Amino acid sequence: MNSSLSLSADHGLQWNVEQLYHQLAPRLPNLSIEVVSEIASTNSALLERARVASRLSFEGDLAQVRRSTESQAFGRRTADHQPCLLVAEHQTQGRGRHGRVWQSEAVASLTFSLAMPLAPVDWSGFSLAVGVALADALDPAGHAGSVRNAAPTTAPWIGIKWPNDLWLMPPEGSTAEGRKLGGLLIETVPAGEMRLAVVGVGLNVLPLSLAQSQAASGFACLQEVDPEASAPQVLARIVLPLVEALQRFEREGFAAFADRFAARDVLRGRAVHAGTTSLSGSEALLRAASGIDGVAEGVSSNGALRVRVDGDGLREVMSGEVSVRLRPA
């Protein structure tokens, strides 16, 4: 399948798609880059393309597959296991973990999904590695106060809230709390002998309207630390480091990212409550109320959150089972 570029945008943003392509194509043969003005969900579109490609390989009826996928959401490629960067200026039905809605706003938000076939030995800690790659690209200096013998930073820094959120954290010594800057949604589907990893990213670039900023932690945007920030500029800054990180994760696993995650871990040493979210309705509320309370002590080698519970020792929490929120000490 030939590499391709596609652009259909109407909000006046300059995405420099060809520059992105020349930057990424040497690492990603058969890459497709597409920018659309509006889509329901970039993750959903890429996942459905992959499922269609899998059905096609079994059924062999291209005409039937095409008839079943006649939708603008599929863009240029209707069936694909190849690498694709799909950028949306506006997502109308963006998704987060556990079916939550991800709010975004045209121009003010950067929303995209990167699909890559990968075959790591172990997928554990994948979302944390992605978070490290994004945080390092956006904030190379990181948390100076986390480095031994370094002077406390006087600027905000970008931290990672396990398992998949980026937070803008206050300078060392501030009494303010961190605020949510962005989030990840990572999904995979079979792609021959590998799996296609679809990494969805949503970042607040400019201030959102009050109606959209519903994060319980509060709301932050990249323009607070970079007044010149725009969605295309941020994409250009993070997409190559993201590709490089995914390929490194495939070779080396979470171990290659563990120390850098620890330097940005916003839960370490904080009191947390971990309540079950895999259920629905009143049963979910009951299980959440009976979740575990303790102090976060970093993550294990497989990316599980470690929580020290009074009278019960150290517990490990997997990201698929719970939602974690900070609680008063």
C-alpha cells in the first residue's frame, strides 16, 4: 500500500502535513497522514478500519466491505493495518477510559490518534511509556525538584497521573494543586501476527470555554507555559518523539521508561482512593465506596500502581480495574 497524505480542514490552522510526513516516513513505511475538520472519534475510525481489513482478509469481498464502510469517518483509507496519523480539528464524540466523554474544542484542542502495528514481548506499562514520551517532548526540563541535588523549579512542570493523564503541576513549594492538561486512550486490535496499537491523544492547547472544562481536578492548557502554543505546533513537537517511544517500547518494554516515569509521577507519596469502575449503576457505586484507601508508592515493574494500605501492606492496582483519585491526606 502506498504512503499517502490527506488534508480536509476548515478552521484556518496550518498543519504542515508534508513536513510531518517527511519527518515520520523514514521510520514508518506505508505511513498515511490525514487531517480532518471534524470526526466522531479518531480512535474509533482507525479501529474500525483495522477490523474491516481483518474481515477483508477472511472474506475477500472488497465490494461488500466498501458498502459497509461508506462514511466520511474512514477518510482516504477504508481498510488498513498500516501506520496512520489521523488528526481531527474537532472530535464530536471523543472517548476516554471506561467510556467517559473526552471534551474538546476546535482550535483550542489537539486531538489525534496514531496507529502502529507493534509486537512487544509484554504490553505492561504501555500507557505510562506513552505518557513519558509526551511529557518529555512538551516539557524537556521536567521536574527539577525530582532530581537529586537540583534546585527546586520555579516554573510549572508536566506530570503524569497514573495511568493515562497529563497534569500541569505548580512550581515546587506552591500550595496549588495540579490540573488536568490532557489524556490518553490506548486500544489494540489484531493485525496479522502483530497487534495494531491505536494511541489516542487529547491535549488542551488554548483555554476552553467554561462549558467544556469539566475535569474534576481543574483545567490547564499548554498556552499557560508557552504563549505561542497552537495545535499544529504542539503536534509537530510531540509526534516524532511519540513514534520513537513506541518503537523503543516494542524493543525494551516499560523498563526503558520506568525512571523517567518516576520523575513525573504525581501520585507518589499522595493519599489515594482506588474504586472499581468496571461495573455499572448502583453496584458500581457500592464497589467504589468499598475500594481501597492508602498512599501511592510508585509503580511496579509491570506498570501497576502500588498503594500502601494501613493494616494490609502493599497492594498493586491494575489500570483496567480501577479509577484513582487523590483524597485529602
